[in-house]
Amino acid sequence: MTRRLDPERRCLRLEDWPEKDRTTWAFAIRSGGILDEAGAGAEWAPATVITREKAYGRYVNFLERTGRLDPEEPVADRVSPERIQPYVETLKRQVSSYTVWTTTCSLHAAVAAMAPDQDWAWLRVLVNRLHGQTRRSRPLTGRLVAPRVAFRAGLKLMDEAEKSPSLPSILRATRFRDGLMLALQAARPLRSKNLSTIEIGRHLVRHSGGYALRFERFETKNRKVLELSVPDALTVRIDRFIENYRPLLLRDRNCKALWITKEGDPMRSFSVYHRFEDLTLRLFGKRICPHMFRHGLATGIAIDDPEHVRMAADLLGHTTFATTDAHYVMARQLEASRRYRKLVDEKVGDSNDERKRQRRHRVASKRGG
């Protein structure tokens, strides 16, 4: 049964925007040239363009559904405090506080690029206020798995696939693929988009010492080249997957995508996302999406090797350590909670020992009487 999207939650597609809005948006994201000035959003990554386009499309959908949309109105007038307020209140009834903030933040970025000469200070203040009201529906710490644990689980999956010749070839191939995907993400956690779009020879490159991952600046969120070495323990396994198991999944088809479905198609972002959730539920008893492995790596390094915690920023492709430092704070919280739990357990143990001692003393006194 296909789930239909609530019309109030729709993001109006670009082709359905008012003509003025489409023209303004195209002007905002244009690359520019020798004679043409680049738009304010020219340096945005493709994924960022899509996110902000959807955020503005959702706002326009709200205006259209509530009778507040004037197609001839310029963007600078269309986005006003009088209209944003009921829009945000509607968002609060539909999504989490965190999503309200991120959606409004993306809307602010979109309109600031579409009307750069307008004073958007009031909208920036609103975004900051919404940020202060955010709260996560589930604590991140409950969804983390130590990188070394996930890495070993991935290796085990691949070994089991190799040692099970009686299994159907497609099942062995998918198990080996899942194990490799899990181990690679545990060791070098990529953003979901990059993980799902890995191509052999383009992003996954073989060299004399093993493999490396490389993404060009236009393929990364922060518009910087990302290059990471792949652990030596995966070199032979990647070779095995590419030479033996991937061809079984492809079934004589030709494509460069590393991850292939059992039907022979390249895995899309949503396929990788749901595969991770199903796999981690079976292995660890909780659903963990690919992005959580980025939190796990930063937190794991902060706990196990705090002196070198700054290297997490390089592994995760963060522009500055400030983003990574948030995970260090989480690590300190985790470590503090563990020490507190140990202290409580010790006190409970001491209390139980004291009660047992007093009980033995009372029994001995009665016998003596």
C-alpha cells in the first residue's frame, strides 16, 4: 500500500512556483561567468540547493493552500513576519522542533540568496530563537555503536558469506556487500549521499598500497575535496567483492556504482539508508542510519584517544573542529554517566554487603542466646 503525503506537508515543485519566483531562484543559484555576476547561492553544493529549494517550495505551498499567495508579489514582500508566524506554527504541529528549525533555517538561506539586498535580520533572529527551542526526540547516545564493534561485525558478515557455499549465490553476494558497506562506513564514515554514490575508479581508487576514497569539492557538503585512505584490512575484501560478488548482483549489466541491489540496479540513497537500519537492528538490536556512524567515530575517538580527538575533523571532512567538538562534549557526558553508574553500583554493592553482615550478626546473636 502506497503512503500518500499529506498535502499540507508538500514541497511545491520548482516548475509549480510562480514565474517570478522561478526566475529569481535561477538568478540566485547561477554560476556566473566572465561577464555575468554569480548568484548568492552559486557556491552551494547540489544537495544544499535541493534542500533549500524544497524549503522555499514548502513555504510557497503553505501560502497557496491558505490563500496568502500573490503570484505577482516579489520574494522580498512574499516572505514577511505576518506570514512566517502562522507558517512556523503550522510546522510545529507537523514535525519535530528540530525539523522546524532546520526547515526555517533553509528557508532563510533561500530567501537571503533570492533577495540579497533585503534586510533579513528579523528572520535570522527567528531562526536563532527556534534553534534554542530544539530538542531531539531520541538521545544520540542511545543510537551509537563503537566503530570497532561495527567494523568487526562487518568483517564477520563477509567471512560468513565466504564460508557458506551452500547458500544461493545472490544471498552470499548481498551478505558480503552488506558486510563491506558496514565495515567501510564504520572505519571511514561518509555522509549518506557520498556513501551511496561511490563509483569504482572515480571515488574508490585502487593504488599500489590499497584503496582510497576521493570526492571532488562539488560532491561534498562543505565544497572541499575529501580524500581518505581505506583500511588495509578491507583491501582484499574489496577486491573479492568487485571481482566475485558484484558481478553476480549486476547480472551482465554494466555500471560503475559500487553498491548494487539484488535486482542488479545501483543502490540509491534511500536504499542504503533502509538497508543500514534493517542490518543494524538485526546485529545490534537498534536501528542505526548511516549518518550515526559519523557521530560514533567522533565520540569513540574522544573517549578512546582524547589526545588525538582533532583528527576526527579530518576523517569526517569537517571544515573546522568546532563541529567535531560537539561530539567530544557528548563523549565526556557518556564517560561521566559511566563513572556515575559505576559509583552507584559500588555503593549499592557496599550497602548489600553491610546488610548481609548485619544479618549474619543477628543470626549469630540469636544462636548465642
